[in-house]
Amino acid sequence: MSWYPTPTTMRTSVHTAMPDALRKHGVVTDWSRANKGGAAIDCFIEGPCFDADGNLYIVDIPHGRIFQIAPDLEWRVLAQYDGEPNGLAWHPEHRLVIADYKNGLMKLDPAQGEVKPLLARRNSERFKGVNDLIVARNGDIYFTDQGQTGLHDPTGRVFRLSTAGRLDCLIANGPSPNGLVLDAEEKVLFVAMTRDNSVWRLPLLTDGSTSKVGRFAQFYGISGPDGLTMDADGNVFVAHASLGAVFVLNPHGEGIAKIASCAGRTITNVTFGGPGGQTLFITDSSTGSILRCDWGSPDIAL
């Protein structure tokens, strides 16, 4: 028996891929030792976001690089530093904010190309391993502290850093909290829980806390949901890091579309861009490619 109609399957195309001259062939890093069995990884891209001029920014986690990709698809290294950058988001004060697994929250002014600390520690304690972030309209930063947590160790955290500098821990029992997105009214925070293979829904209360946290959607596979985004209709886009697709859920959590990768299976992050913000751009970390799919409804931020 089928509970819901079969979701529409949509196709992608390769928008661009990292040029071979920029790939770090044969290099083993601390990140690849911990996450890829010690294999040499030439790149592992995530964190896509656009600026107002149509430039696309992405990170290369194991090699501590941030790239700018121009509208003509020319790649350039914007910054390279001793870190493991994972997520990117624009901030009205700090320009590009970086969720850095090794260093915490960092910031980057693209015009300067220098990466500086924003929040490296909390009460002198290092984070487990910051993964992704999203910036609210008032400048508050929501970010996940994933580390190596999972079902064996459900101690991953979700934080909110206010513009006044106050740091609140919203949850501390997450099995691998990863990507996150706010709804249009910024009253609900959705968080991908990779090793739980699910997306959690966190209602945000007026006193700044959260309550009645629940599973919005459940998936399957050897990995799980990674990056999230949302369109103007309230549909949630879930990049799944082992199923080779972005799954689109309506505001009730029902599947309405599957956007299939034309490249690899390690689909990690999603963002909107292009004219009117109606094209979905997707990172396939396994091949160093950025895929695209025309969706139609624009990004919630637009």
C-alpha cells in the first residue's frame, strides 16, 4: 500500500567541476584519515552560497580552501588556511561566516581574503567539530556542532549565537547534527541528523528556547541527510549524502520530488541561485562537481 503519491523524479546537469589543476592529488590529510579511511582525497566540496553579483562560493574541507566561482565559471582560490571549512553563510556584519570543523566559527571578507576567528571556544572549551550554519534576518547565527557523534554517542549540539554575543545551546542530544534551515517566519529550525538518517523539527519559542522537538522526516541508507534549504512555498530540500539525490518535502513532510544526481552519490549541500533564485545548485562532493536543476519556486530568502 502506498501512503503518498510517488514523488516526481527530476534530473540534474553538471554546472561546473573543480579544474584538475586545483585538485590536490595524492594528498592525505587529518580530515581524510578520520573520515575517509586515510585515503588521499583531491577535494571534498561543500557549503555553496551566492553573492549579489552571481559569484558562487564553496569550501574544500580537507585542504582548508575557499573558492569563488565567477558567473563565467572561472574558479579561483579566495582563501587557504589551516582549517577544515564546512559551511558558509553571508552575515550583515561579518561578511562570509565559516563553520570550521577544526577551528569553530570563522569569518572572511572576500575583498581581503583573510580568515579570522569569530568564535573558537565556549567558556574556554573547544567545540566537538562545527559543521554548518544559517544566519537569521536579525544577524543571529544558528550552527551545528557535529564532531564524530552518532547513534552511539548522541551528544551533538545545536547553538544560537546572538548579535549581542550570547551563545545558547538549543539541543545537546543530536546524533550527528548537520545542515539546517529556518522557516519563513523564523519560528522553526529544521536540522539534518545525519546518523539518525532524519530531519528534526525544532520549534523556536519566544523566550529563546525550543520545545517539542520531533522528527520531520525519516530516511535510509549508509549515510544520511546533510545540507538543507527551503523555497518560498515552504518546501524543504534535503541533500542525502549516500542516496545520490536531493529529496523535496512539502511543509507537512511528505515527499513531492526526488532530484537525482547525474554524477556521484555523495550529495552534500543545496542552495538556490541564478535568475530569480529559481535554480537549485547542488554539491556532489565525491566528484568535486556542482550540479544544477531548474526548480521554479525561488529561495525563501528571496
